[in-house]
Amino acid sequence: MPLLTIADLLANGTASGLVDAASASAIAEKGDVVVAGVVRAFKAWVHDGPPTALGSQLYALRVDPAKLDAHFLAGCLRAPSNGRQAGTHASSSSRVDIRRLQVLQLPLEEQAAYAEVFRGPRTFETQLFDAGGMGRGLVSDVIDLLAAGGLSV
């Protein structure tokens, strides 16, 4: 089973390891809200891939969709001010106490409206991350081309 770690989140967000499912301390299933409980990588998102084992300081929150919208919960939890407020120290390596994170108390219908709006910044953030990776790849390719004598003067 894929294993997602804090180091993976800081690198590119993709699980880089494998682990036996029986030895995993937590497994994120589709629809779970995953929270990174460390200030330098503080995030919350709705897991939409295959079952994934979570490494240290990653938490899976399973929601009852009849009571709570998962995208609403993830949106509330991922607010940077929420992470700062729930941090246990002032350093970037400090842990976030997920029990101290705050969530708006709204009826399910209102949660759905918030969830839809929360998806916009999350999608934009993903697109920015992807564009950054493509930009770094382009710079590397140009440098390789130049270093190989590919400049026509």
C-alpha cells in the first residue's frame, strides 16, 4: 500500500513509499479528510485516491456525510490561522494539535455552499503547484540545452 509522509508533502505531495497494510498506523480511504499535523507542512484535504497509509503526524478523519461535508471540514481545517492557533510551539517544526483546530458550526446545507467555495482556492493552489513544477522542468531543459551547445549565435 502507498505510504504518504510529511517529507512527501513537502516534496510534491505524492506518496513515495510502500508499507504493508497490516503495519500501517492509519489508512486514509476515499472521502476521508487528511490533516498534516506539523506547522511546516500544515494542510488538510479530502483524500480521493486509493487507500493510502499515513506516516507520522498525518491523521485521517472519517466524516458522516449525513452530518458533515468533508470538503467543508477540510476547508475550515486548512485555514492558516487555524494551524497557527493550534500549533504547540512557535517554530516551523512544531506540531499541530488537531484537537484544537476549529470548525464553523453550520447546518449541512450551508456547509455544502461553503464546501463549493473552498474547492476554488484548493484547485487554484494545485494548479499553481503544477505550474511551478512545469516551470522548474522548463528551466532545467533550457539549461541542459545551453550546456550542450544548443545556443545558435
